[in-house]
Amino acid sequence: MTRVLVPLASGSEELEAVTMIDLFRRAGFEVTVAGQEAGPVTCSRATVIQPDSDLETAVGEDFDLIAIPGGLPGANHLRDDPRLIARLQKQAEAGRHLAAICAAPKVLAQAGLLQGRRATCFTGALDGTGVESSGAAVEIDGTVITGRGPGVAMDFALAVIEELAGRETREAVEGPLLRA
């Protein structure tokens, strides 16, 4: 089973987080939502999410994918967390997948994982990082997948599903959503 970590911090974008969590679970992935601190996380629009775990515990586990939602100041909090940065670097060294949407590609940039890669993000999120955003809705460059923002959250999550589990799984998840 594909294991996924979705880290959250105060101010994370709930639309992106919930969309990823929901669609990944529909795909049959085992998703662990980890709060930067223990307890509920208040997201950027005041939605409160109860994580499955805390980041301190989760970073010690192995995951096939770490998928980071954007939102401010959530992405900044995650960017500045040395535990997550170290875990992302280990994930990349192991050749495992990384995904970040909206402002969250700045977290991957902080970890040094976007140099020489195609990436996209919310306007201005990568300014000052030395990484240029393509402006595309979704970019896939090897094991790194980035998305532009909340308006493409579903397309982003479906692209991640296809990358990890194949076109058939994506279609199985997407089909009922299109017919609803």
C-alpha cells in the first residue's frame, strides 16, 4: 500500500490539504496527516483539522510520498521546520516522491530539492529561492510534483495519484467525481 505523509502547520491551506487527503484515501493510499505540533491545526481560513499524528512522530517513519499543502503562513512554518526539511532531504535521497502545491514549493526549495527542476507554484512563492516557476497548473519532474494553487488542487492530487498508482487508479478515483 502506498504510504503518504501530509504535514500541516497553523495557516496551511485547508482546501488543498483536504482535497489531497480525500483523493489519496479514495485511491487506497494510507494517509497520515501530521500536525507540526500536537493537537488540532487551525488552517488559513479557520477550518480546524485534527491530525492523525504529530510531525515529531511522523518524520521517523518511511513514506512513499510526502505531500505538502500551501497556504500562508502555514508553508512558511513548514519551510522553517528543520525536522521536516531533514525528512524531505532523506525522502529525496531515497528516490521517493515529493509533492507541494501553492506556496509549499518554497519548502522543497528550502530543502534544496528544486534546483535544476521544473516547478510551479502560487505567484511569487518561489521568489528569492533561485527557482523559477513555470506557471503551469501542475509540473512533474522525476519524483517531484508541484501545483500552482487551490484552483488546481483536484487536478494536482489526481496527477499525484496517476504518478504513484497509474492511470487506472486515477480514472477509478476521478470517474465517480465527474459523474456526481
